[in-house]
Amino acid sequence: MTPLALNDFAVLGALNRAGHPLTVDRVAAAAHLPPSGPGVSLSPDSIRRIMTRLQARGLVENSQDGGWQLTQRGRVLWAAKGKRFTL
């Protein structure tokens, strides 16, 4: 398994900040405008690929509302390592 990339952490951070399920478009907007720094620009297609990778690792899940959210494992990872990657 490859290590998580900066774009992966940008998506995890967007989901963590939201605290509720987000659609792909909302994740793109949140990753582009984080609370500190310039953020990253990700297309909806790249976010879908990232979500698929993160879902395979058990870090995110697609909720019944159709939005994406962090799993317990994703929240633990973000609490342990994610804050270092806040843009």
C-alpha cells in the first residue's frame, strides 16, 4: 500500500472540518478554501479517485445521504497525523 499523499490529506481534512457528509463538489470547495493557507485545487474526478482509494483503506465511507464522511479509522488517523498536513 502506498503512503497517503498531500491531496489525500487535503480531502481528509475537508471531511474532518465539515463534520457531516459532503458531496464530491463540496469536498472540492472545502479543499480549495481551507481555514489557513491557499489550499489545493482538485477536480471532481480526482476527488472521486481519492475517495475510492481512501474507502479501500477504510478511512472514508459513503453515507446513506449520498455524501462522504470519515470512518472511525479516518478520524483516528486525522487526529494522529492529519493536523501536520493542514494547508
